[in-house]
Amino acid sequence: MFFRLLMESFRRQRRRKALAGLAILLGTTAVTAMLALATTIGDHIHQELAAYGANIVVYPAADQLEVKVGGVDVKPVSGGAYLKESDLAKLRGIFWANNITGVSPELPLHLTGKTSAGADVDANATGLWFDHSLSNGGGPALKTGSVAMHPWWKIDGRWPAEKATSADSTEAVVGTSLASHLNLKAGDSIQTAGRTLHITGIVSTGDTTDQQVLLPLNAAQQIAGIPDAIRRVEISARTKPEDSFARKDPDSLSPKMREIWYCRPYANSIAYQIREVIPGARAEQVRRVEQSEGNVLKRISGLMWFISAAALLAAGFAVSAAMATAILERQAEIGLMRSLGASKGAVALLFYTEAGLLALFAGGLGYLAGSGLAAWLGARIFTESGPVQIGTLLIPVLFPVVIALALGVAIAGSTPAIRRALTSDPSAILRASA
């Protein structure tokens, strides 16, 4: 009898049930979309803001030492200190190794020589990784380099090969300003320090790099005569927005609090771990990038939570209105059931079961629709990181969460109308409907 009454209710009140189901569907669609985006928004914002540069920079700690004689600073401007390129593989072994998305070491040097047309060359140069595979041999390699770290760089031609073409020949690119000054183009060459640099392209960066020659790091080390040396490393890492705890000095914390600080992906904690594994290194966060990323993430996350709460609240009100009207139309049925001996609990169970079945069906559809909406929004919001695929946002763990929210909305919206119906006198209801 119970299931017969349940099926008759859905058959006879299809319009009311459809309105309540639509409210739950729209609410869970919005919530699913927001939750699905929230699980990936940090990565996408990080990739979007990567266009502004790295958020951690590493350089020799010796560059920060003050050398004074008689109160006069006699430390050379360049410092003369170097880090080891071979130590960078250790970055793949730190606690937050998987949060490091880009590594770009640099070695500046000065070039003198002649172009293939006979023009004198007296310019600055920088050795870089262009397309490098970074690995410590114990896990997956990270494909990285200056090209990936500087997506705004534009090349007319192609980037140099990572390895030298021969013992005395290598490829390089030239900044637009320097190329214009020396009348260089792709296909020309520069003779310097007994080595031939074959120009494969002209690069436009929008900064002082336009006045430099860019060449593979190993070639720069050979020309400078300092193998395995680097002067500076730019690192891009996914991080947690900075708060007051992130700014604590870990050495001043208790062992338990230090472990908590160490195991959170703050830019400061990642920089601390980098200093631990690279001898003589000083790593610091680039605050203009790091804080911009944190501020954007906080604001967007707050907006997403507000939209989710508003969608659920609106769905709850809509369900309450639809259920109140449906129960009002069934007052005679309720009065008859009560007069025939049905308890208040049995009547309430009937209506809550109806609401629960409606929530399960509408919530399931809302989960699928919300995942599709998240993919659509992601494809239009996140341009640098590429479109978000629906498959990546069909997150199984969200399904029970969405269903639980749908059940909560349906039950909360139905409760006021059910309680009002159960407090009515059955005899009065039957006399009014007679």
C-alpha cells in the first residue's frame, strides 16, 4: 500500500513534483559546477598568473654577504658566487616536489666577436634551459625551461636545440633590439671565443632580454669556462595563499608546529625546502606574483561559496513552496489516512520518501549538468591553461556530496509543510472537503 500511494503521488502531481525537482536540479547544478571548479581553480590560476613570472627565485646566499673594509663596501657588484646546475635535480626530491611546475636556471656572460657579415659584437648573453627534462632518477621527469616559464616570449624562427651541434658550434637566438642593431636574422651566425653561434630565431620579450643573446646553458658554461655553474634560478610553484602562520620563522616554532608549517604548501615553506637541498642557496618568494595569486584565489573562492549558498537557499525556498502547494491539494487524502489509523510518523515518512526520491533523481541530473557547466565555464575563463575537459571534472567524490546536499534541501524545504499538515485535525479536514 505504501509504495502504491508513493507511485500515485508522482503520477497525479507530476507538475508539482517537476517544479520541486527543477528547483533541486538548478541548485545542485550550480553547486556541482562551483565545487568542481574549486578543486582545480588553484592550478588554473597558477597557470594564468605564470605569465607574470616565477613566484620563487633562487640565488647564491654569498651574494647577500657584506664585505666591508674600513666601513667601505668592497664587495663586487656581481658577487662572483655560483650555484651548481647539477643540484637542481634535488628539487624533484623535496616534500612539495610535485607542486613545482617550472624551473629556469640562468648564467649571464659577456660575448665579444663578429657576425657572419663582419659586424663587431659586444653584448650581454644568458645561458638558459629551453626545453629541458629535470629528474633525480627516482620519479617522473619535469619538462621545463625558459620557454615554458616565459609564455609571453615571442620567437620569429625557432628555439635553439638543447645540445650543441658540435664541439665548437651551437645554436642561439638574439633579442629584437640587438638583432636590429647588428642587422642579424635567422640563419646568420656569430663567431665568439672560438665558437660559432648559429642564429635560429629572433626573440621578443618586452624587457632587457631584447638586447641579449640567448643560448643553451651548457654552451654558456663552456664559453664562460665555469662548468656546472648557474647564477640564478626562477621557480614556479603551486602554493597556498599566505597567512599569518606562513610568515612564522620555522626555527622558532615547536617541533609539532614546525612540522605543520613544513607540510603546508606555502611559498615560504617551499623556499625553505629548496634552501635545505641546494647548498649555498638563498630562496625567496616573489611577493608581487605570490600575493596576487593568493588574493585572486581568495576572492574567487569566496564568490564561489556565496553562489553555492545562494543557489541552495533559493532551491530550498522553491521546494518549500512546491511541497506546500502539493500537500494543500492532498489534505483530504491526509485526513482520510489519519482517520483510518495511520500515524503521524507513517504520513510523514510517505512525504519524506517522496522528497528523497525526487532529490536523488534531480541531484543526479544536477551532478552531471554541473560537471558540464564547470567544463564550459573553465574553457572560457582559463585561457592560458587551455580548456577544462568534462572528464577531468567528473569527480566521483563530489557525487555523494551533491546527493547529500540535494536530500538536505528537499527535506528542509518539505518539513514546514509536512509539520503543518500533521498538526491539522483529521475530522476538520474531512468535513471541509466533504
